[in-house]
Amino acid sequence: MELREYWAILTRRWQLIGVVTALTLAVSALMIALGPSYYKSDLRMSVSIVPEPKQGDYYTYDRYYTWLTAEYLVDDLGELIRSDVFLKDASQRIGGMVIPKEEIRRDISTKKTHRILTISVTTENPHYSYIIANAIKDSLNEHAKDYFGQLNADNAMITVLDDPAAQAEMGLLRKAIEVGLRTVVGFLAAVALAFLLNYLDPTVRSTKEVEQLLGLPVLAELPS
């Protein structure tokens, strides 16, 4: 099939393509405008281990194992904050509010980058995400060594790098990009539907199709 035939199919079904694309644009914009807004508070912290004092003038692997131990502890902390014991402690630190630990577990997510742990709290209320993230921070600062004996034995330190601050998870630019991407997907789906309808349509529309179907040349054609 030549490019002109492709173009003819698209121009023949341009109304279908336009309607589907416009509906996708309108529905996407409406869903994002009327849908719930989410706010996220990120808490970033690092885990560091004080290396053992140097023994003699020979080379040791103490520094290597120091870095490796810190990474293991970051992995463990990511699992710790999702445990019932820790979440119960964090929920009790939210003064004047009652947020069950199951809801807190649902709203938090973690991301590890080497020895840096990022804890994200995403809720529909910016105040909720902020106070939950702060409760997690306070629990780690005060009782992390109670949950992990290694933090005492290995002389580990937990340092808060970024205090939590509630921010809209989807800003105006991201919303526009989201609507644009959905509209493009709708347009591509409409184009695919146009080609499908053309494939299923038994109508003969050109002399070339007549010659292909009958195996005979066309002697005359009435102008449109």
C-alpha cells in the first residue's frame, strides 16, 4: 500500500479521528482537573559508619566493609519503617490526630540510592503527608538504635539530609504533559481504528481495487 493510499484512508475517516482525539483530550483534562490532588513529603537521610582505627601499616579492608555495612543498614531501615512496631510508634507521635498504621503503610514508599534512603509520604492532604513524614523522622532519630542493635555495635549514625516539606505531586506542567500524552495515545488509537474499519469495509473505491478483484482492466470510469 502506497503512502497516498494511507493518506486517502485517513482523510476519508478524518471525522472519526477528530472526534476520538477531541474526546480523549476533553476527558483527560476533566479527569485531571476534577480528580484528587496528591501531596508528597520526601525525607532523605544517610547512614554512615565510623571506620575502625587503623592497625599497623598494612592494608586492610576496613573501609570497604564500612561502606558495605552502611548500605546493608539502609536496606534494613527501608524495611523497618514498614513494620508494625515502627508504624505504631510513628502513629503515636501524631499529636491530636488518629491515623492507623495501616494507612501510614499504604501512603509511604522508600527509595534507596547506595547509602541514602528517601522516604516519601503521599496523601491527598498536604498536612497529613507533612506530619507523617515528621513522625517517621522523629521515630528514627530517637529510637532507631532500639530497633537495630547493629546501630550501637557498629557505631552507626543516621543523618537527616532533607527535612520533609509537602509539595504537590503533579504540578501544572506535569498535568499538561499528562493530558498531552493521553491525547496522543487517543489520536494513535483513532488512526488504528480508521485502518481497521477500512480493512473491514467491503466497498470498492478505486479502479485499482476493481482491477485487482476482477483481474480485468477498467475501460471507462464515471467522474464524481
